[in-house]
Amino acid sequence: MNPPTMFLRRDVADVRPWAETCGQIRPMLEEKDGGAAEVHHLEITDAKLHYHQVTDEIYYVLDGQGRMRLDEEEIELHKDVVVYVPRGVKHKAWGDLKVLVVCIPRGVLNDVHELE
């Protein structure tokens, strides 16, 4: 017999946002949920420059447009763009953006190192 499959379903409308380094965050899959990664819904207007020592991030732009600084480079962001940000890369985004961020491994909220 196989053990029952465990799953989690959350609706973004049911998660209360709060302000953090990147903007308004809604943790959709949190560290305490025990998954291999975290998934956050973010509304970004002007994030602070920061980096992560152990966490890689994958940004998927759900809506809006803006820009992102990655170390010394600057790129354009718009709907349906994906950006991979490896650990150690200094980054920030600004504009009018709704993004889904996948953080691997989990624990990113304890791995934020602000530079401004």
C-alpha cells in the first residue's frame, strides 16, 4: 500500500499580504509547509537591493512591467518573463509588477541580506 499523497492548495485571495524587502508578499507555500521550495506572490514597486547566501530564486512575471538590477546589469521585465537569480547575486526590481517567486531551498525569509 502507498501512503496517502499530501498536497496543499492556497488561493492568493485568502493570504493576507505584508511588507518585506521586495514589496507586498503573500507566502503561498511557506517554509513551515515542509516543501522543497517556497512560493511567494509579490507586488513590487520599489524593492530594496539585497542578496541571498543560500537561496536561488526564480521570478515569473504574472503582470505589469518594470526593471530589475542583477549585480551591475539591468534588464526589462514584463508579463511572462522568467528570471533566474542565483544565490549571491545582488538584485532588486522596480516598476508595477506582480510576480511569482520560487525560492530554493526553503527558508528564504531567513536569508535576506539588505544592502540599502
